[in-house]
Amino acid sequence: MNTILMKAPAQRLRWRPTALAPEALLLLGGIGLYLLVPDDLGFATRVLIGALFALSLDLVLGYGGIVTLGQAALFGSGAYAAGLFALHLSGNPLLGLVAGAAAGAATAGLTGWLVLRSHGLTAVMITIAVAQVLLEVASKWRSVTGGDDGLSGIAVQPLFGRFEFDFFGHTGYWYALVVLLLVFAALRRLVAAPFGLTLVGLREDRVRMVALGCRLQRRLGTAYLIGGAVAGLAGALSAQVTQVVGLSSLSFAQSAEALVMLVLGGTGRLWGAILGTAVFMGVHHLASSIDPLRWMLVIGVMLLGVVLFMPQGLSGAVVSLWRRLQRRQEAA
Amino acid sequence: MTTTTTREGLVVRGLCRRFGALQVTSNVDLQLRPGARAALIGPNGAGKTTLVNLITGALAPSAGTVHLDGRDITHLDPAARARLGLLRSFQITRLFRTQTVADNLRQAVLQRGDRRLGLWRPVHTVPGLDEEVERALRLLQLHDRAQRRVADLAYGEQRLVELALAVAARPRVLLLDEPAAGVPQGESHVIVQAIEALPADLAVLLIEHDMDLVFRLARDITVLVAGAVLMQGSPDQVANDARVRSLYLGEHAHDAVA
Amino acid sequence: MSPLSLLASVAVDSLAYAMVLFVISVGLSITLGLMRFVNLAHGLFAVAGGYALVAAMARLGLPYEAAVPAALAAVALLAWPLERWLYRRLAGRSELDQVLFSIALVFIGIAGLGLLFGNAITAVRLPGYLQGSVSLGFRELPAQRLAALGAGVFTLVLLSWLMQSTRFGIELRAAVERPQAAQALGIRTTRVCSLAFALGAALAALGGVAGAELLPLEPHYPLKYLVLFLAVVAVGGLGSHWGLLAAALLLGTVETAAKYFVPGLSSIFFFTTMLAVLAWRPQGLFGRPV
């Protein structure tokens, strides 16, 4: 049995307790947020849902390298699916989440191959177009989706029969936090698995990977599918917690905002998505009185700044700083 | 399609490639049996890279066939050919720079046709994976640099990793595109030793400009000129051929044959 | 209305709409083919042309005939430094970075336009001869739409002449087909890029001006119609501008006809057609197979 590649015994022991450090940090952050804004749990929950959505985008874009401006198609699919599920089939919240994830995965499965067959501008445009088509369909199909008014009054049964989704949003918040934690942990495992390593390889040098025999379309398709499921899950959460679903869940603005949050936080690290969402939505919350146009200007300038000066995002800056500190420690 | 794969190795017959009216590859025949140590030489612009691309599937032929162990792979894409055991290394290093040497090799092992990609169990728990990586590391004496990031390695070391990557994938046929290119004079012997240490049943085609390397490593040389095969033969035959001498070898022939 | 006049009516409206899409999208197609740059901000040049026209007439007091060329020139002058200082900087970067950059530009542009001109639809004050309708026999056609048709024809003629008969056009075609060979031949591709970019922006502005009736001027214009321009370019493929015209005609006709017969579903028809074409030929109708 080899010993070179397996870490030294001392290192392996040290590895175990810190393996769940990111999840623990996220939990602490979630608790902290709860304590920070106890009167505005609606906002806090939206941050968690936004982070989950940004995670889905990080998998597709940060790890899969698929540039999409239409992730809202999958979010909205999940939202409408969960909403309709609760209104017409069953109020069980967990089943509703499954419905949402399944809808997101289905939409991704049906449209992913179209996106992956194309390159560059065409591929990006297809992602935008798919979301737009779904938006049009939702807008015109009033009998099912409520059209421009959307779905409302989505009443969800108490979680496990005990925890009611009340007006104050306590249940909703912890519900969303647990879902976020579980998905984050699952995605971290996915990324550490052979599949994840393959995605990282594809992101870095597609030609090389193909020359090694990588089944490109299959791998990217799987990433897109899983990303769709997570986005659908986020949409379902949104439907259940806010109890409404609107056309905005399918909008370009929804896709673009998620992209900005992800890029701000830094792609390809998973925790960057969460960081970016927290910062972005936090700033927006503080500047809530700003009019939409000025906010658009702020987003534009911020995005421009990140692209030109900080392409690795906030998480990239943190990592660079950490590495620099480590090198200084080693030198000392 | 043959159900039993015969150990013919790589068989290229009548391979042609046209770009409009320009014939870049003309009727090339080539065979690499298991254990072959062959070289492809020719002046710049002879079409060596095009031929490599045709063999690996990066370029589709205008005519001709490519067979691997009896199986027709003429219309398969590069990834499919790679999964069947036909691999190449790149002249300009293409590695996963932000990853460690070990992780680079893991990529090669994972993409082989006989593996399914897991979604859940971490990479280092995949049975047999690390053994395969170990094997490639040992073959190229890279085990002391296994945990280092490729970006932090010297170029000569990166060329070794490039070679290790191809080896880790356990190919049946390996096309080495100028493996010593860009490596400082004093370090090229490491590459040479590595190539000499390659598995005996592997078929190797070396594309090279460095005549010392070619005469040292190859038992069979194909000379390509203007997209067509000028001659094929042993190093002696090639070195002594008048056409080859006048065209290409110049004074190297004296050093090699003497 | 008799079936024949109905068809003729659809045809005329489709043609006008297609021409507007064509004129605006040409610049995007050139930028993509030449610089391989995924520029999602292209619609900004179109709407900027319209707004520049309005500003030239309202704030500078220029008559329509002078304001139009002034607006086109203004947009070209705006595009030049943008390309020189920003787009060129990002030319080698990843597709994602280019998308992000152009989205950022769009956001900033929309905000700027909104703050300068207000959120509502801004109408262009047309001169008398463009205000009324022209009688075509089977119906009345707004004179504006006729002008849009004219702009399309003008663009076609201009491009054909440029590409075939001028040094710039020949160099442009060479740079699109084989960039390295073009540079080796001594063609200054950066200069060609800058000129082509400015030309594309000016043409977009022309489309924005000529199409202001069909695509009304409002701050969110670049995002609202982004998919339209992208779709025309994608469906046309990176071949000649004739391919682009064909794509504009196809998509324009489908959407206009749908507006006549199944009004609520016109967008869905547009997108379905586009997705169907791309499913069949990912490189577009006239693009080179990848």
C-alpha cells in the first residue's frame, strides 16, 4: 500500500475535525444573521434562498464553465412547481421541495443539450431565450400560473406536523438554513469527488481533458442538471416561505442578480457564492431607499470594478491574503 | 466491427487531408505494433502536426482509415479514441496548472474508458486510483514532487508531468509531440530516460526535431515531406538515404551513424 | 380585408421589422466575427442613437435632417474610446468576463439614460413628411415604417459596397476569416477592429433611430430587446451579412405574422423558431459548421 499520496498520519487526524469547518462556519453565520435581524426574518430568509440559488449557479458556471444568464428559468420552474404542488396536490413542505428540485432538473435536462451544443454568444443567448420563453408561457397561461398576478396564498403544512410557517418567519428561516446547510455540504462532497475533479479539469483546460478521454457533453450535462435541481430547490423554498410566486422568479433580473452576487463573491469556490450573496443583499438592504435606476448604476459600476480589478471576487481576495500571510509566516 | 480486438496496434492506411485545393496529407501509411518505438521526422511544414491531429481525431480525414487493434476508429472523436487507448502528449505543455501533480495524474486515470465518475465518495477513497497515480509517478521519478502545484514547477519538470499524464492513462498507443521541446539542454536526459522506461508493450510514436533523441530512442523512422511519406526504415537506412540527407539531415547524419 | 391584402400587409410589416433588426444586428455580428467578443451591450448603441437624436433636436435645436447624422456620429464617437480603452482590454479574457463586462455596461447605460431622459417612453419628434401615412393601395403604411425599410436597403447597399470595393472591407473580411493570416499580411487588425466597431455602433444607432416606432425608446431598451439582436445574429450565423438578413427576415416574419394571427403568443413563436433552427444547425443558417 502506498504512503506517498496518503497524507501523513498526523495530518489525517488533523483533517477530520476541520472537514466540516465550512459547514460549521455557515451555521454560525446563519445563527448570527438570525440574531442580527430578528424583526426582519423575511429579508434574512431571502438571503439564505439567494445564497442557495447562487450556489446552483456556481456549480454550473464556476465549476462547469457554462456561462448562463438564464438560471432563473430553473429557479422559476421550481418555484411554480412547488407553488402548484402545494395548491393542488399536497401541502407537505418536504414533498414540495422535491417537486421543485425535480422541476428544476427537468427543465435543465430538456434545455441543457441545446445550450451545450452551442458555443459563445449563441449558448448565452439560448440560456436567456429559454428563461424568456418560460416567462412568456407563465405570463400567458393565466389559468395555471395566475399570469401577471402569479400564485398566491400558498399555504404549506407545518413542518413535521409541528412547526408552523407563521407570520413571523421563524420556522421559515430555520427551514431555509437547514436546507442551505445540507445542500452546501452535499455540493462540497460532489466537488471533492471524481466528478468534481473532472469539472475543475474541464474548467481549466477543456482540450486537455478531451485528449484524455473525458466525455465532455455527459459531464457538463450532469453539472447543468444538478445545478438545475438546486436552483429549483431554491425556487421551491422561496415559494413555500414567502407563500407567493411571481413572474419575477423567471426574469432576466433574477438571473443577472444571481450572477452579480456570485461574481462578487468569487466563482468556483462554493463559499464565494454565499459570501457574495450576503454582501450584495446586505448592501442592498442598507441602501433600500435607493431608487431602482440608481441601484442599477451601483450594480453596474460594482460589476465593472470586479471584472477589471478583482476578477477572483471577494473570496479570491481572501484566499490571496491568506496565502500571503502563510508565506510570511513560513519566511519568519 | 470486430468483436475480438487483435493486437495489431495502430494501423493508418491511405490517410489524406485536403484544405480546398491544397493537399496537406497525401496517402500516408503507418503502422505501430505493440512495443514499437517509432519516430516521425520531417522539415518544418511537412505536415507532422496535421498527421498527428488526423490520427488522434482532432481533424477529420478527407480519405483513408485509422484502425486501432483491428477496430475502425476513423470517425471517432478524440475523446473516444483516447478512451480506447490512443493518447497524445502536447508540444506546448497543457497541464492543470493550479492543481498538484498528483491531482493532474488523477485526472488522467479517471477519464479512462473503464471508469465511472463518482458523485459522492471523495477522490482519495476511489479504490485503485492512487495506485495508478503512484505507478506513473515512479515511472517518471516524480514522487517527491507529487504534492506540488504544477504552476510552481520548472518547465523541464512540467514536461515530465506532461509525459506522466499520458502514461497514467495506460495508453496502448502514445503519440509524443516533441517531448523535449523547451527543456534546457542539461535536463533533457531526464526526459529521454523516462521515454526509455516506458512500458515495453506500449507503442510509441515520437515526433521530434532533435535528431539525437530520434536516433537514440527510435527503432523505426518515418520521414514526412510535404505531407507524404518519403521513406520509412531503420535509423541506419534513414541516415544513409541520399534524399533524406540532402533534404533534411545535413551533418547530423555523420554524428549519428559514426 | 381580403386574404391577399392581409398577406401583403403582413409581408410589408414583417419586412420593416426585419430591416430594423437587421440594421441593428449587423454591428453585433461584425464585432462577434471580428473580435470574437460577446458584446451584450450592443443594444445600447441602438437606443443611444435614438436618444442622441432626441437630444440633438430638443437641446441643440437641430432639424431632423441634421440631427440624424449628428446622432449617428455621436454614437460612433462614443463607441471609439469604449473600444480603444475598455473592449480591447478585455479582448483576450474569458467569455464570462466579456459577458460580465458588457452586462455592467448595459446596467450603467440604462441607469444613465433613465436619469437623463426619464423612465417613460420617449417619442421622437418627426418632421412632417415622416409623420403621416403612405397609401399602398391595400392599406396605409406609416411613413416611418417606409423609412425603416429605406434604412435597411441603405445599409445593405453600404455594406455590399464596403465589403467588395473598399480596402477596409476587404481587410475586414480577411481579418474575420483568418485573423493570423491577415496580420501576417500586414493588415493592421486593431485598426480594422476599431473602425468596424465604430461602424457597427453607428449602424445600430441608425437602426435605433429608424426603428423607434417599432422598438420605442426607453431606458430598458438594451435589455428588453437584447434577445432579439442576439437571436438574429445566432440564427444568421457568422457568414455574410446576407445570412444575417435572411435570419432577420425569418424571425421578423414569424413574429409579425404571429402578432396578426395569435397575438399573445408572438414572442413564443419567435423563440420557438429560433430554438428550432439552432437545434437543427447550432452554427446558424449560414455559419460554418464547428
